[in-house]
Amino acid sequence: MTYLKPLPDTSELNRPFWEGLRQHEFRVPRCADCGDWNWIPYPACRSCQSEHQVWTAVSGNAVVWSWSVVHRGPGAFNDEVPYTVVLAKLAEEPRSLIVTGNLVGIDPAEVTMGMPLTVVYEEVPEEDITLYRFAPVR
Amino acid sequence: MAFPQRQAAIVGVYTTKQGKLPDRSSFSLQLEAIKGAVDDAGLTLADVDGLLPMSLTDHLAGTPAHQFWAEQLGERPLSLVELGGASGQLAKAAAAIAAGLTEVAVLFYGKAGQLVGPRGTVAPKDKAPRVPEWSFMQHGAYMTTWYALWARRYMHEFGVTSADLAEVAVFTRHHAVLNPDSVMGRKGEITVEDVLSSRYICEPLHLLDCSIDNDGGYAIVIASAEVARNCRHEPIWVLGGAEAYYTDFYGTINDPWFPEGGKSVRKATDRAFGLAGITRDDVDVAGMYDCFTITTIRNLEEMGFCKLGEGADFVREGHCRLGGRMPTNTDGGLLSNSHSGDPSGMHTIEVVRQLRGACGDRQVPDARIGVSLQQGWAVHGMGSVLVMARD
């Protein structure tokens, strides 16, 4: 079945991120000078403006920082309501790593604040891309 | 260096019909609004020499908006172009007018035929649409979802309930009922129970927690003191204004999301009020961006009208309602008056009408000082404030 939900228009600059998803790694630019993580990826570190950032795989461990159960979705997403969009706070600190994602593998009514999550990977059929989703830790 | 108080004034305002306008184009609404506001001022198009478009989008592919409009409005050079959000554009225009860069500038917007909500996103038949690399749309989120995520986190941190949010929809609808031009006024008053029993769009936001999604246009004319004194209406003076930008743009956020010191709206408000030489207690009437019920509550806190976490109490105590300490969004706001694409100038127009004493059943008695807040691109990622006063 053709995937009809929106897909990212990926850039050469961020190729290591999308390549990472294919290898089931969630990579975040980490500053080689001050050690801070920068999400979403920017061309230089937001803490010290160093351009020396290294794509570094994170653990994928996260917690629910906020969530919304969507009852009216845009475009092809409307075929899947109700579904859950989550703001997941990744375990790696000190910089807050709050990532927007789609939460799968759980009844929307069972989501709670602070619930442990992990990054999971979804291969998109007929497209050369892997997406990240979040799922509860079972 | 002080802000040039009372050296520029808002002299003309105009709103087209708001609602479903299938026979109109965005351009046509913009042109009607520009002509209407200039006429309201008692001026002519030939007097306009500054332009405050709400975006650089043009009507002639490959041509910047300012050049398109310079030609369309009579093939005359225009002296000033300011971008940003409506309140901030007007503040910058006031400073530019005082400095002699322009004498009469017009801010305008109009949109028809393109819905901004999920109804405006058509599902493709054969191939996945592409969106920007970090767009929340790939996760099934859209504007309402993002504000819902924000509302959920806020409610969690401060013990605020859905019924608290609903109070915003209730008072704003009450104002719309008193505004014969509002889109939702004819539907009558609503109760907290009505809001809570309306269907969920994105939990915890119900249908009636969301602004409406309609067509419409508007324009505002700002002019030098010399011009203003000879206009049709009494001048509504600019006392001060400011804008600020922060990180939130639907892609990146930090914990805490609600810092004690505030974000862009706080910074813009502090600066604007400081330049205008007013305190929070001086404000007789306010217009503030209210795309969702949660937005009004957060704006009251960010603007410093109450403390962090106390926005819902401020609303429940009736301060925003007509008859209260600081009637807010007296036209019915984006929730119940009109939300057309980028409606951020609508709040300024209503405040101007209040200061003119032209609001009929919804008039705030003896309103002398008013404030408009534009806020957008994200939850407090961008904010601007304009402080206005009558003589």
C-alpha cells in the first residue's frame, strides 16, 4: 500500500541523520568543543557557536513530556484517527532534547506524563527512507 | 533615546466582510481593505508612501510585494517597507514616521479561498507529499496539535483544567455576540459545558477551544502628527511599541517551556510599556492574539497582567470580560470574531475602534489607553506590542 502521509524533503547537510535512521540509530549533532547536544540540527552549536559538531547516536531512551491525541488529522493522517503525537524528552542531557514524534504501539487513552519511551524505526514502502517513531517501553 | 510618543497616529482602519467569501480573491480583499482604510482616514491613495505588508508574498511571481504594490497603487515610489507582525510593524512605522522616512503608511492583509486548518490539507492520491526536513507534519501534527501539546504541558505544570480554558471561549463569544460584524456572534452565547462537550480536535483542545478558519481582509493607516490632525477621525496616538523573537517555531523547544522570565511576548511587552511610559494598571482595553483558548491565558501571564500560572484565575475573576478591569478582545477575537490567515492586525483595529468610542453595545466606557499584542509563528516564538492612546 502506497504511503501517502507527508515525508521529509531531506538535505545533504543532514544526510548523516537520515542515514542513521536506516541503520536504526537516532543521531544528534553533538558539539565537539563544549559537549552540548543540539536538536533540531543547526549548522553550529547553539551554546558556543562552534561549527565542529559530530553526529552522535543517542540511546533512544525518552519520556513523555507532552502528548496530544489527534481526532482530526490533516491529509492522509485523517484515516488513522485517533492517533497520538508526542513531545518526547530524550535521556541525554544537559541540553533539553525534546523531539516531536508520532507515538505508536499504544492505545491513546493509556498515555501518561513521564511514561518511558524508546525510538523505533519505520521503513517507508516504495520510498528510500526510514522514519523515526516513539513507542512505549514494554 | 526615547520613543517618539504621539508623533504618529492611527488614522484609518477598515475590515472587509469576514467569513466564507468564495467569490473573492486575496488580492481583491487586500485592495478593498487598503482603499477602505485610506478612505476612513479621509486621505487618498496618492497620500500613501509607506507599505506594511503582512508578508513578502506577491501577486506577480518573482516580484517583491513592495514593488508590485508601488506599481499597483499608482506607479509611485514608496518610501518604507516594514515586515514583522502587525503591532511591531506599526511600532516601527511610527518611529520611521517620526524620523521622517515616511508620512503615511498602510498595513494590510487579505486572504480568500485557502483554509489554514486541516480541511485545507487534501490527501494525495498517488504519492506522499514532501514537507520541510523537520516539519511536524511528518508526525501527523499541525498547528492545533502543537498548541494542544503546549496546553497539555501547561495544564500539567500549573494544575489548570479544560474548564479553565473553556472560560476564555465563553467570554470571547460573549463579546462576539455584541459585535454585529463577527462571524460567530449570531450563533449566540456559549457555556463552559458547551465547550467541553464540543468534539475534540486535538486533545486537550475541543472544537470551541480553537479559532475559526475564514476569509477576510483588513487594513490600518498610520500617519504623522501633522497629517493626523487633519484626518476624518480623532488621532489614536502611538505611545510606544516593540517586537521580539525567540526560539519556538514548532521545531525546537526547551524545558522549561514556561520560564518565570517569559519569552518574546514578555520582552516585547516590557520594552513597549517602558517606551510608552505606562504600567499594566493603565490599560483600559486590550486586544491579544487568541488563536486558541490556551493562548489568551498564556498571553495574560507573559504580558505581566498576572503571574505565571495565574492566567486562568485572571480570566475566571472576570477581568477580561466587558465590565471587567481590562476588557480583552472585545470584538470576539480570533475565537469568535474572525481568523483569516494572518489576522494579527485585527486586534489593533478593535482597540482603535474602542479608543474612538465607536464600538456601540460593546464599548468600553472612557477607554483612553489600549494595547494590542501580535504573537505568532509559534507559541511565543514571536511577539510584538503596540500601545495606543486618544487625546
